[in-house]
Amino acid sequence: MRSYDTVGVSTDTVVAVGVDACPAGWVATVLGEKSTTIETHKEFSEITGSYSGAHQILVDVPIGLPDKMRRACDEEARELLGCRQSSVFFPPCTAAVDLKDYEDANDAQQEHIGHGLSQQAHNISPKIREVRDVVGDHYDGVVRESHPELCFAALNGQPIAYPKSSPRGRGQRMHLLSEVLENAVNLYENTREEYLLKQVRRDDILDSMVLAVAARESSLDTVPSEPVSDDPRIYYPGFETPSISVE
């Protein structure tokens, strides 16, 4: 049975959805033809089941894991983001993602990829498995992998200097969203007031919102910029570097 809460509920036709993992499960910003809602879902399958008719569903979770080397899309995304490159982490390989113990997963990552696995990457393995169980390794369907910082960089024209964890960084991202998404500030504030931080963090809300804005675009760039047929890829609205960031 579907179980979710919404802020700004509408029966509008859905165009695009941006999804980020959160402590409560998943937070989704849903853009309709006439309105925008923000929802929380316990399971990722609830989102894809509810919005299979959307133009795009962009999610900040790796789709398609490496077997023998780091993914080219992560390497190129880090290069594009410059000062924000640490926001792109290298996901577990296929041999490590199902291992619950961190030391076992780290050993598997070292054996197959030649690099260790960060604790952060290991911590989201359950979310990676959840998305994998819904979409498999199909990176070019309705559900596509994206990255919020690439999307914010596109709105800003370059990577943002300040992290989302800082008031200045949140303020700048909120300003950018307010320029492209009607009622963005109220949606953010209402959602923030609706949920405890232990359910949905402020960063999660911002990330889902910018992913939804990107998902409504008719065409997106990818990293790698020229992927071969089976390469995992990260979708984002294109922008011209420099990678040196300003306010």
C-alpha cells in the first residue's frame, strides 16, 4: 500500500520529479503542469509507481555500479564541480554493495576497484540497492541518475562556493531556486516546518527541488559527455566552466 505525506497536494498532471534520499526514506519534489508538491515516501517504488507517466524522474543515487574501475561519470563530475567535487563520492562496486559489514565492503572495493570505499558511500548502499531493485542498471529510462550540485552549478553558471551545510550556501541555493520555481521559498519553508530534521534534512529538500527543476528540461547533458553504450551516466543541465566559484 502506498504511504506518503505531502506538502501542497494537487491532482495535477505530473511533468517531472526530483528525488533525494532522506532519513524518513525519500523526499520527492513533484512538478505538475499547474502546481508543485513536496512529498515523503518510505519506499522508492512508491515514487516510480505513482509517477511512471512523468517526463523524467531524477534521483541522486548511483544507477549502474562499477565492476573493475571507478565510474567515468563520477570522475568527470568531480572535475566539473571543482571546489564542490567532494560532494561526488565514488559508489560501491557490484561486489561490495550487498555487503552489510563495512570492513567486508571496503575489502571488496579494494580488491575489485583498487581503491577503498568511503563510509559515506557504504552508508547509502541500502538506497542504491533499493533503486537497483526498481530500475536495474537501466540508466536511460524515465528514472535517471543526477547530482544536485551539478544542477545548482547549471543554475548559477558555475559551481557554488559555499556548501549547503552553511547558511550562506543554503541561502544562495534558495535564491537560485526562487528564480526558476514558482513559490519555491514557501514550499521549502512549509516542508521544513512539516518534518523533523531526523525525518527530512534541509539539504534533502533543496536537493529534491533542484533535481525536479532539472527533470523538467527537455534535454540534458551527461557525464561522461560522450558515453559508450553501457556506461553509467549522470544527467544534468549543461553549463560552461570555469570551475572557480564566486558568490
